[in-house]
Amino acid sequence: MKNMNKLIVYLNAERVGILGQTHGGLLQFSYDDSWLMKPGATVLSRSLPLQIKVFPGNKARPFFTGLLPEEQPRKTIAKILGISDTNDFAMLERIGGDCAGAVSLLPEGVTPIDPSDTGPRQHELTKSKLIQIIEELPGRPLLAGEEGLRLSLAGAQDKLPIIVHNNKICLPFDGTPSTHILKPESSNFPGLAANEVFCMTLARAVGLNTPNAEYRLIGNKPCILVQRYDRATDENGTTTRIHQEDFCQALGFPPERKYQAEGGPTLADCISLLQNWSTTPVLDIPHFINGQIFNVLIGNTDAHGKNFSFLYFSGKRRLAPYYDLVSTLAWPNLSKNLAMKIGGSKSVSAFTMGDWKKMAKNNGLGWPMIRERMAQIGNSILNKLGEVKSQTIEFNNSMVTQLYETIGERAAKMLDALSK
């Protein structure tokens, strides 16, 4: 990789390899020899297996561009930074210091911080400053251009990685790991914050693995505060990153192909991935199926390949907790088509048992197991809806009431179809 732009790729504080940009603007990635010889060295991605050979652009791009924001936030960041919104390398160079998982991308000569170094690398935000940042975020995603901040998160929604310390909200500087994600409600989707907190709370109540999600009103802006599941903080307050990758990255799909309708991952792709890559597929596949059932019941059409991930820890690769659970039916103008089909159905109201039976058969899964899980989750939802409504009604009465009624009707409809 001589005579080309380079970024050093780290997992936590350990150097893994080099991301380069060719003169034609394409990405290249190669693992360092020292990493390849390291006992127990992990892959950066399933799509980037450990090898001496350099990965060309078509192999390297899906993982690395999958670390970056998408759509309008990406365009806005590029404009602020004075770079092209199609230049993945330049974007990673400017904001790749704190990404999802344990990955950091730093220029040569810049070393990542030692997590055990307790020097002050966070700035506590006053209430007025926090309100100001939230107001500015749509026009300045991830606080792009702020000196000392190099933050990146995938997705098209405005969000900000932060540190929550003693219930105070702080900005992380100089590559310090963030602990939470703050997501202000989009003006295009009124009630989104209450919707997501309701669905995340309901998911946890029925037994799905989800991170803690809280509703916060900052100024007049409803927000969601989500604890990062790809971070671990010990009793001394030291936070370390946990490596993760989403299913699109693992399967080698770039983010613009995250939907099945655009050539992205199918349910069969995801189940096969779990069978072949999870270190405990016997647990992760049923958990994944639970998530599909739950998403159909709440009416979430946006459960695409980037909304499912693997966590890498202690030599294991496991299905990550669920995130971005939203009932998209709350906004009638949004598509009613599922991001991934159930059997032959792309409808969010995929309640026909034939579709689920076909899905089970196509993936070598037992129909009795699927049927039992559908009944269990449907009944659990009906049992927990009232409790979740009472916990969240104060956030947005009309949205929570709508979700309570809609999801209850959908669960009852599925249970009725199961009984016939």
C-alpha cells in the first residue's frame, strides 16, 4: 500500500491492519502480519477473513462504509467537512475515531488512548448547552467539525454518541469511548421517541434481549437515550469497546443494499449466517425468530439487515441485543412492505400461517417450534401491553394509546389465526 492514503485500523488499542485508498478512490484493506500471527486474533468481519492477501474495494467497502452515517446526515456531514459525500475514505478519516463496536480508524502516527488512562477526555454539558446541541444536530450531524470529536454511527437518523457519568451527559473527546446514544425525535415522525421507548420496553417485557432505553425531554425536544451494548464499564468507571458488526457487514452487503427489495439480505441469508457464524446457533436462531415475530406484531417494516448484529466477546460470536424497534405503522404514509419477506409475504400483516410454514420449511426449521414461539410471544404481548402502557403513557398519550390498541389487535389476530 505504498504511495496511497492510509488509515490505521484498531480494535480497541490494538493495531489490526491498514485501510488504504487507491489513486482511483477505491478502498483497500490488509491485516498486519503481527495481527495475523497473534494467538487468538479475531477477524474484523466475517466478510474479511484473516489472510495475507489485500482485500480490494468490492470486498473492503461493505464493512468500512457500514460504519458511516447514511443518507441526509452523511450528505450534511460531508458539506460541513468540505469533502465529497461519496468519499468513504475521507469520511472515515474525519469521523472514524469512535465507531460502532471496537473499531477506530486513525491517521498514521496517532495512537488510540489507553482505556485505563483516566485523564479528563470528556466534557460535561450544561442543560442550556445540551439543548443547543440538540437543536443544532439536524444541521450538524454527530457534531461534525467540532475539534477533538471524531464520532461515527451508521444509520439515517440524527443521533449523538455521548458519555453518561453520574447521570450527567458528557461529550467524549480524543477517541474516548462513548457509553450511550442520544437520539432526538425527527420532526418528520412526531411521536417517534415515545414509540421507540414503548416498543423497546415491550420487547424487554416479553423476553427479548434489549439495551436500556429511556425517554428524555431535552428542552422541548423528545429524545431517546439508549445504553450502548457494545461498551462495557467496570467498577472503576473505565469503559472499553466490544467489537460488533451488523448482518450487512458480515454478509458483505453495502448499506445502500440493506433492504431485500434492493438486493439486500433475506431472512434465509440471516438464518444461514447465524447457523454458520454464531458460536451458539442453537440459542441465537430461536432468539432471531422471536425478533421476527415481535417485529411483525408491532408492525415494524424497517427490520433490515443493518438492524441485526453480532457481538464478539471472549472468543464468542453471538446475536446482539435488539435495537431500533419501532412500530412504523404509526405513520400511514410509510411503506407497509417488510424489509425482509416472511415466506412469500412482504406485507407487514403477515399473519397467514402458510407464510410462516413456508419460512420454516425453506430454512430447515421445525414448524412446531415456530408455532409455539408465535403463540408465546403473542400471549406475552397481550399480557404485558397494559403494564407497558402505564409506564410510558406520560411521554405521549395519543401515540402510546395508538400503539396499545394497534399492537393488541395484531397480537389477537395472529393468535386467532394460530388457533384455526
